[in-house]
Amino acid sequence: MAQRHSMAYIKVDGSLLATMPGAKLDLGGVTRTSVVGDNAVLGYAETPKPSMLECEISLGQGMSLAAMQNITDATLTYEADTGQTYVVRGAYVTETLGVTAGDGGKVTLKFEGQPAEEMGA
């Protein structure tokens, strides 16, 4: 049987994040909305959509929440354990950060940026 995706390696400007299981990547790109006339579907209209990457990290010694919250114009890399690699350019953190004590000190990071590019495809 073939391997299935179960782990992700996420980097911000080349630095590996201490991610917890469950990272999510939305490639972004173009969304299509149907254009409906009086008696038929006429086609569709396209709208650009940013990529979105959401992950939880484990807060450790020497890590700065303020520095992470202020990430802008970063290059994100999402590497799947099954070989796929996606790059998001011009990425930025979209929400304020907080930390939950215990269970590894979880911090949720939400990034958006240019549509993700699949590398080596």
C-alpha cells in the first residue's frame, strides 16, 4: 500500500516550526462563482483568493510571540511526508496570538499570502 500524508514540516523563511499535528493548507488561487441568467447558467466569474496555512506550534524557551505575530512578507514552505512541497510567498500572520498553558504550550498561527505554488510537480 502507498503511504498517506500524516506529517507536515512547515518553515518560515527557512526556519522549521515546532508544529503540532493537524496543520491545514488551503492553496488559494481562483474561486469561481456561477453567473445565472433568467433561464440558464451563463458561466462563471473568477475572484482571486489568498492561500491560507493554519498550524499549532509548541511554545518553548527563547521563542517570542510578539515576533511571530509581526511576521510579514515571509516565505512559507509546507513539506508533506509524502513528498509534496508547497511554497507561499509574501505570507503574513493574520490574527493576534495567544498561548494555552499545558499540553505543550499551544499557539495557533494563521497565515495568508499569495496562492501556494507546488514545487517539483
